[in-house]
Amino acid sequence: MRSVIFTLAKKTFSAGIGFKTRISAITFLAVLLFFVSLLFIAASYSLDLGDDTESEQPNIVVFNAPTSFYESFDENEQRAFINIESSTIYDFVSINRTMREQNAIATIAFPSNFDNQLNDDTDSSVPDVLTYINPDVTDSSEPEDICEYVLRSYSSYLVAQKGLELRDEPFRFAINRTTLQPEERAFETPQSTAARMIIPLLLIIIITYAAMSSGVNSIAGEKEKGTFYGLMLAPIKHHELVLGHLLGIFLRTILPAVLFMPLIMLMRINVGLSGILLTLYVCVLFALVMTTVTFMFSVLGRNILAAQTAFLPVFLMILVICVMSMQREGTIYSIYKQLPFFGHYHAITDALLGNSQLADLLLLTFTSILMSTVVALITIRLLRYEAFTVVYDSESKVFIAAEKRAHKEARRAAAIPSKNIVFGYRPKRLRRAMRTISTHFWMPLAILSFFQTLSLIGPILNFLKQEDAYKIIIDATATLRNASADQVSSSISEIMSTFMSQPTFLLSMAISYYLMIGAYILIVTKIEKNKLSTLGFPTSGSTPSFPLRKAFKSYGRGLLLGLSMITSVYLILFASGQIRPIGIRLQKQEIGLFFAYVLMWIPQGAAEEVMMRGYMLPRTSARFGVPAGVFLSSLFFSLLHFANTGFSFLAFMNLLLIAMFFALYSLTTGEIYTVCAAHTAWNFAQGNILGMSVSGGIGSASVLDTQYGSSAIDLWTGGAFGPEGGLAVTLISVISILILAIYWKKTEKKRMIGIA
């Protein structure tokens, strides 16, 4: 097995990188000498060999220094200050020039009327004191510390000697016109900018491009050359084939990143050997993920161009993630550091800046290996189906080939084993795997986005009728223009909370959910020409018969199921002291809003179940098998909540577990009436009876007023996302799946005894 894997790895690694002619010894020595010289130069920069030219007495330029400023320091300390009178304290270009002329490491800029502002009791505003760091200074920690010491000392002097009362903080520290609170102070130097933005982006792009150029070309290249059939018929196990190619692709992917490491030391960002090794370790994790992802696309593609085209959205998504990750530390949810892609970018940044956390690295390692393993297993599964062929047709035979392909898909659809048939759905044609996955990924997003956008039209028009609507929009735009990602997310949550307190918006949402269900019914009955029962809605005309009375009974059972599950979660949180009910919250004027929520939750739960369990589950099961169908439909359900407030890795796993439970339950009952009701009861009871957040959404009109306990921790409560982001839901979901598995095994044994 090892020899086969290493042979395939060597073949994949050497593919496309061999020289057409043999290189001379002189050329080889020249290249070797270049890299050795590069390493020596990088080492000399990293070790800071030679005299330190920045060890002179540091000077600080002070613009418009008040009289009381010099009084707060002794004569020796005053010698470090260079006083300059100027009204252009926001002109950072001239200030930087002044610092270079005065050989100063920093500038403290007071407003020209600082004393008047500070002593004016009628003015509640806090005068700004701006600080600038000389961009030529290699290590910004010294000027930062000095500026903080100076301003803190001056602040203490004003309180002790002048009797001036503090207004929260007497000053606000700022850099380059960006006002910051003292505890949020963040100074940016060219080196830190490179470590936070340039180097991680370059490494991500280098690894992604290397993975795409080698990984996508592996199997897709075999198909294009016509050697794929021979490869599949060779006495090689599928997992050996996958592991061998993955090893070769991984080595080619990580090699450019390794060669890039000496260049990092040339940038003089004060990173030591440990930082370089941590950066390389994170690159290895990212290369591992990209290797498996690109190889899967290579298996899915019919040729290299098709595989590269299919991979292009992933490449663009990675670039978007990089841009989002360039924000400052405080604007990024900490949980993102533990997820692939987001976590890889931040881990590289932290390694270069010396801010790496062991817990984040361990969780990132786990999620990266988990994702790579899952993708690799899916790739092996795809190869076992042998559903991918290389088609070479001349233009004159295109239509004949298409007809043959359609007949082949029809024959394969007819040959689907009965164990893969869910809700009686059997496709008329078995589509390619890539098309099946992309269709069932984009269709729910498109339908959900379209109808939910329609539901916003009415509330937005009502809002625009208000007299101060346009003023609110202008003020909000000005506020958000320089806001952080957290502030934008918080503002959006506040807007949605305002909408969710309006009955008209809730009713329009209910209508949009009914339209979604109607759209899927039309797709199944009119486009696919299938029965409604293939959507998980068996009727009296189905086989076996499912009368309306039985459907109502299933729906009632689902309401009890969802209510009991979320109540169990509530009791766990209450018993552990994580939450505490403090009374009845529902007011008389909110009764109408309460019933509007009832009307909204009924179709909301049903719409999501129709999309995931009713439509996606049977169709992906027919194509890939029931286990894969359960996993894919549950995975897409969890990913739909990715943009919700407070979304975390634990929330992702909980939603995945809940979705898998609903999928398994619907497979057991043969319908989705029960899970539609359970989904509705879960959300309604969670938000409007028990008073907790629903998947990051904060509602109103709740019967109980529930608050977090004094010892509450987000790991259990889920934080802003609600209980679905905490361990209580994890516990209930796992228990529910185990109970369902035990029940299924018992009923299966009874059926086998009955047959015997």
C-alpha cells in the first residue's frame, strides 16, 4: 500500500515541474548560492547584527503644549519635548515631516484652545489629544509606551494639582485622525501592516494558486488525456489512489510557501524563529485543506477547464475572506480564529505578531484536519461511484453524445438501489455529481433570498412614509461609514429587531414562507413531474395511503416533540444556573404581535423543512446514498445560518446535529409533517414562550422574561446566538439521535422477525 501511495505521490509531485533539458552544474550551483545568500541576508536582518542607530535619546514633538503640561514634568523630562505651535494638528503628512526633521519618535498634538476646553464647565465634550508614531521607527512599542506614560502622568497632574474632575477620561488617544478609546489603542507601523495584511494575503494566494494548479489538474488531467479509464481499471484501491494524489499535491502546494519564508525575515517585522515555524505550521494546515478541496474538484470536473471553472467561486470566496480578515482584532469574532480559512489567515497574522494562542491553534488544527478528512472521504465515495467519464466528441457528434449521455443517465437512474429511495423519489435521469451538489446548494439560497427580499418591501415602504425616514438613513450612513464590522453587525441586528416588532413585517414574512413552499411544490409537480409525496407530503392517494387525519396527528406529535426538546434545553440551563426566569414579560399591547409571531413561525419551520428534508434529502440520497444525503442536507441547513449574529463553530455543529436528527426522524416516519411542526414549535417556544434568542435573532412578545445568570458562560448559553450555540443543545441533540437510533433498531428487528 505504501509503495503505491508513494509512487502516485511522486508522479503527481513531478508532473509539470520537470525540466525539458538537463540543467548544468554551474546553473545548479548558482541557484543554490542564491538561496544560501538569501538565507544569510534574512538571518542578518532578523538578528539585528551591527550597531543600533536608534539608541539615541528619544525626542517627542508636542504641538500647542499647554502651560500646565510642562508643569507636570521635571526639568530632565522636559528636555525630551520639542514644543511647536501649529493649528494643523490633523495634517499627518506635515507632522511626519516634522518628526523626521526633529529626529522625533512620536508627536503629541493638543488643540490650540486645549486649556479653555478643559476648564469650560458648559462644554461637555472631551478635547482630543492626538498621538502620531514616526513611521520610520522599526519598533513602535517604545514610542507607544512613552506617549501613554506622558499622557497618563499629565492626566494625574490635572486631577491632583488643578482639581479638575475627570470626564470618564480627560483625553482620547488617536493616531492619524482615527479617534480611539485608551483601552482600544492600536498603533500601526509598516511592519505590523505587513504582518496583518500583506504577508498573510500573499501566503494564502500562493498556497491557493499552487493547490489549484496542481490539484485541479491531477484527475481532470487524466480524463483530458484519456488515461482515466486505465487508472480506474488498475489494481489500485480507491483510497490508495486518493491518498497518493493528495500527498503529491500537498508537497507541491506547500513548497512555494516554504520558499517564501526567508522573504518574511527580510521585511524586518521582528519575528523570531518560533514565529516563522508557527507561520509555516499554519501554512501546512491551510495547504492540507486546499489540497483535498482542489482534488475533489478535479474528480468532479470532466476536464481541466471545467474543474478550474468550478473551483473559481471557491478562490473568490477565499479572497473575500482575506479582505474581511484584514479588519482589526476587535472587529472579528474570536470563534472565527478556530474555523478554516478565517482561522488560517488570523493564525498567520498572530504568529507574525507574536500573539498566537495555543487553544486557537489546537482548535484550528482539529477543524482543518476534520474538514480535510471529510472532503477526502467524499472524494473516495465519488470515485467509487465511477460517475465521471471523459468525453471526446467532435462537433458533429455533440447531439449524438448528448442523447447517449441522457440514455445512460436514465439507465443509471433506473438502477438506483431501493435503499437510496427516500419518500418514493426516483429521478428520471441521474445527473453529474457536481451539477447535483451545485443545484441543491444554490437553489435554497436563491429562493430564500428572493422571497425574503420581497417580504422587506412592505415594511421598507412603511418606513419611508415617516417624516424623519431620510434623516435617519443619512445619519445611519454617516455613522456606519467608519464603523467596525461588529458595529455594522450590531446595527443590522437592531434594525431587524425593530422590524421583528412590527406585525406587518411578520405577516409579510409568513406570506414569503408560504410562497417558498409553493415554489417547491411547483418545481416538484410541474417541472419534475413527480408526486407531492416525493416532497415528504404523502396524501390519501399515496402508496401506502396517508389520510388527512393521520397528517394532522403527525403534525400534533411534531409540536409536542419540538416543545419537549427546547423545554429540556431550558431546564438544563436553568438547573445549571446559566439562566433565570424573572417573571412574565408579555404585555397587553403585545398580544397582537404575539399571534403575528404564531402565524409567522408556522410556515417558517415548514419552509426550511421543505427545502432541506423534503426536497434536498431524497434527491441527494438518490445520487449519493442516504448517509451522504443526510449529511449534505444537514450541512447546507447549518451553513444557511452562517451570517447570523453570534454564529460560532459550536452553533454550526449544533445546527448540524439538529438537522441530522430531523432528517433521521423523517426517514423513520416517511414524511415531514412531524419535523415541520417540531421545527415550528422549537422556534416559537424558544423565542416567544421561553424568551431566548433564536439562531442569533432577538424577538419580542415573549411570555417569559428570561435573563442570564450571574455565572452564565457562552459555552453553555450560546451567547448572542442563543441556546443553539451552546452545549445544552448539543447534549439534547445527541440524546435525541441516540434514542431515535435505539427505536429504529428495535422496530427494524421486529420487522425482520415478522418477515421471517
